[in-house]
Amino acid sequence: MLNLSFLFTNRRKSTLTTANEYDIIIDTVGTVIILRIYMDLCCYNRPMDDQTQPRLYIESETIQEILLKCSQGFWTLLSSEVLLLEASNNKNEENKQKTLALINAYSSEMLVLTDETVLRAKDFQQHGIKNFDSLHLATAEHAGVDVLLSVDDRFIKGAKRSDAKVRVINPTEWVREVYSYE
């Protein structure tokens, strides 16, 4: 049996098995656990990047697959006040509206910024994580999400160096892992 416990933080410890094409996790007592996903702004913006570059194209396709699975109820996508604030700072009005529309269309829960998450974000900044990224990480950690997805390599490396209690990973790598458990 595969041990998928690395996908879960702040969850009851048990041996896990997968079902429904490995989109839904079922624990040993038969409880369905739908993965809670948080994506940073880079993920939402990726489909608007230059799609002639292979990496950007693959990441865009992966993000669209993730959004589809979330819309179908296989996974739960969370957003936050931080995400909306960062998206609102985009000077390109057309891209800003597209990004905000994506966030609002696919997110099923809005995470609120608290004093506690701001303090935790300051801890993450000590590991070289930028302001908004540190707020995303602190917010996702506080909410107990299963995974935080980002296409920002520096953010991912900084999060790995930190003591974050949430896994930060590139969406393409994460989807490859999830679907490799067939």
C-alpha cells in the first residue's frame, strides 16, 4: 500500500488508499478526504504568459486540469484576501480582471488574513521569502491546506528551507505525483 501521508498536514494519521482515478483520498475507516489546494498568484497568471515556451505551456495546461478537477468537486481550491489584494495590484487591467475572474470562479473558500498569519509571514521572510509569498504561505499553513502550488522556483526553494507546515510544490510536479499512484 502506498503511503500518501505527505499530502496531508494537520490530519488524523492513518494508512491511506486512493480511489476515483486517484483524485479523492479515502482513509482506512472509509472517510473521503478531498484535497484542499491553495495556489499562489503566479499559478493564476500562468495561462496568460507566453505559451510558446514549453515549461510555461505545460504548467498552464496542468493548472487548467487542476481548475477542472476543482470545478468537478474532486479537489477544493481555496483563495485568500492576500491573493485578491495581490491580484488587484496588477497594472494591466485586462489581465487583472481575468485573474480575479479565475479566482472567484474556482475558489470555494476565502481565507482571511489574521494578525497571527502576518506574524508567521514575518518568520518566513527570514528565509528569503518575499512579502506576498510569505503571506500566502502563512495563510495556507494557518488554514491547514494539503498543498500550496506555485510556479515560482525561488518561493518553492525558500519554503523548503523554512519550517513551514504546508508543502509548497510546482503544480506540474504535484499532479505527476498524484497521478503516478495508479
